[in-house]
Amino acid sequence: MPELPEVEVVRLGLAPAVTGARVEAVSVVDPRGVTRHVGGVADFESRLAGAVLGAPVRRGKFLWVPVAERGEALLAHLGMSGQVLLRDETTAPERHVRVQLWVDGPGGAVRIDFVDQRTFGSLAVEAMAADPLAARVGRRGGEAFAWPDVPASVAHIALDPLDPRFDDEAFIRRLRMKRTEVKRALLDQTLVSGIGNIYADEALWAARVHPRTIASTLSAQAARRVIEEARAVMVRALSEGGTSFDAQYVNVNGQSGYFSRSLNAYGRAGQPCHRCGRAIVREAFMNRSSHYCPRCQRLR
DNA sequence: AGCGAGCCCTGCGCGC
DNA sequence: TGCGCGCAGGGCTCGC
């Protein structure tokens, strides 16, 4: 379940099950489910055994559950096809189950299955590290936000637009210094996190910006529209449970979201633009595709 | 700094 | 039916 809204749906569903719960057992069914874990399968299992879990945290597309007493966290990235499912003992695991956790806590006893068809996703147990963004904001004299530690491999990931600490003005300045295409910049998780191919196309459509526009040529107003529309579309998607085209992208109960009905650009090649009626164009981009309206989103 | 290519995988729908 | 191809919402590393 890739982009920010889908990962947030998982975080929200996971919170009541894991917060304050204790890990009773761990089983790595397929070692590819823990490729991000440095120490290997046995180390992963032993680091989680008996751990008391905190409230899950998300940054961009990364999700983690702190294990405060050990200064570590269980980190998850869902890749292209990862799912986190809450199951009871009697439910048979999915075909592509990679890791299973049995936890017991205030929310009761539950089995957590990490399922991932394509295995680009992974779990890991990692040490927490100081958030390097704290220093940067401090230098600018930013507001008095708390900057808790983050898992080591998340330290290079930018804040996402739903984070209250996200600084729109700083983002706009950085974006307009880039001599690269604006869509590429939106997908750069070190500039702004959480945006993937769907929401990049949707944000650019809403902002009326062509995906190949060189970021440094954007007006301040256009750059502002891009980030504000990115945030708006992700908030709307979240309120509808995320975007699902099939059963691949589901919440912790296996249910799909409804936002695919509300898409304006992504996946709509050849269909009329909802604003002007012109056919949406699909164009190859970075081994993927861009979708945009050739009339509303003019280059330059 | 930035970019393209390649890599990590499985499964689906399509045309032949 | 079967086969090969292109496609899929991500991210990391490499060489240039």
C-alpha cells in the first residue's frame, strides 16, 4: 500500500492493536520480509521477542512502532504491495505472508500478518537516532516543535505535507532552486516525503502544472499551488480510506479505500479531463507513467 | 547535483 | 491453451 494516505490508513488501524501491547511471538515465514533488517532473521525475531510496543508513527511512506525501553523501533516499508493485516488465531494466513507477530495488550490478543506479493516491502528492527531535521529547523529559528528520534534509515527522509512541522515556505524555496522536472522533485523523498506516482499526478493536475516543468521556472504561486494541492488530495484520499484499484491496497482489515473514484489524472489516459474535457495524456516517465491534461497543464 | 539505467520481485491482462 | 510482453502505487545504488 504505497503512498502516504494508504500508509496512514494502516497506521490508524494498527494503533489500537499495538499501543501498549507485548510481543508474545514472532515468525519470519519468508526471509525476504525482513530484507531491510541488518542482522538477519534470527536477530530480527530475538529483538522483538517480549518487546513492549508504543504508538505507531509515520513519516512519508515509512511506518514504525517504537520499542522505547530498548531504544529501537519495528520499522515497516510497504514497498509496492505490502499489507499489514490484523487476524485472529483461526484465520488462515494469506498466500504471500512474510512475517507474523503475535501481540497481546489493551486491545486484546491479535496476530499481525505482514503480507507482500512483490517483496519490495520489508520490516526491520532498528536503533533510533537523532532526527537531523531538528538541527536544520533550529538554525532557521523554527517553532518549538518536539523532534523525537527516528529510526536510523528514516533519518534522510524529509517531512511529509501532513506533518505539522512541515514548512511550506521552506519547501517552496527548495523546490524553486531545483533545476529538475517538478514531478521528479515531488517524488524525491528527501525533498518532501509521502508523494508517489498517483498523488504527484493528481497534485500537478489540480495545480495546473505540467509534470515536466523545470522546478526552478515555477512561479512562487505555482509552487505553492503544487504543495497545497498535494496536501489537499492526500487529505481527501485519506478521508476515503486511500486509493485502491484492486484488493492489493487495503486497510488492516483487508478492506479497500474508495479514492480511485475521485482521481482526475492518474490512470485516466484517453478519458476527458474533468475540468476542460480534453483527453488525458499518458506519457512514459522514469520507467513509469505520467498522466496530465495537455490543455490545463501547459509546458512553460 | 542530477540523471538514466539497473536492480530487487510477483502477477495480471493483453496480443499473438 | 500457452507464451511472451508490458505494466504495476517504491527505493536504492551505480556510473557518468
